[in-house]
Amino acid sequence: GTAARLGLAAVWLLAGASKVDDLSASGRAVNAYQVLPYDVSTVVGAALPFVELALGVLLLLGLATRLTAGISAALLVTFITGIASAWARGLAIDCGCFGSGGQLAEGQSPSYLPEILRDLGFLVMAGFLLIWPRTPVSVDGWLTGEPVVEDEDE
């Protein structure tokens, strides 16, 4: 549980940090999916790094873990759906998951399958935390005063 929480925290922190210094590029990456109107894409792209950073911090602290895992799962399903949609429609884009993203240069090929598989792995981590949110050394545990119950079969 702790590994899933800290691993997912690292993913969100890296993803958000890689985009937060160029919010307009993040907006262009969202727009490249050709799903939302341009103005909405730019707003979503500008907000997304801050959402990712917030999720990362909450998971790092172990605060509101189940809620954060649920939001993470919903966001990952959205990302997987977006990548699959771009693939199905024949778009040649970089997902923008850990950087600026957007249209690929002439001759470059997208890597949709590895991106989808990677995000499915992250989704499994979020799902694990939805079911078992309590982990050692977490604010959730400290606030409730409840010790983490280890599996009694071990």
C-alpha cells in the first residue's frame, strides 16, 4: 500500500512539475487531442499541472488517500480514453503526459500502446488505494488514530 501510494505520488509530482513551467504548451497538448474546443483545452491544460501536483502532495502525505485515489483513477481513465481516441482517429500526437506534448514532427510515430499500458499500471495502483487506502506513516492514520491492520494470514 505504501509503495502504491508513494509511487502514484511520484507519478503525479513528475507529471505536474514537467508541465507547470509552460502552461500554454500544456494547453496545446490538450488541444492536440481535438476533443475540446480550443478555449476549453487551454484552460484544462493550464489547470492540469496544478491538479496533478495537488494529487501528488496529498498522496505523498497520505491525506484523503481514498478520495485522492478516486480522483486519480478518474483522471487516468480520462487519459487512457483520450490516448485510445487519438490512436483510433489516426492522430499523430505526443500524449503530453510528462511534458509539452502536441503534434509530432513529420516522420515521428506516436507510441500509444506503451502509453496506455503505462497508464493502466498507474490505474491499478489507484484502484489498490481505493480498496486499501490506509498505509503506514500517513496523515490519514495519524488523524484517525487507527493503526494499519496488517493481513492476519501472513
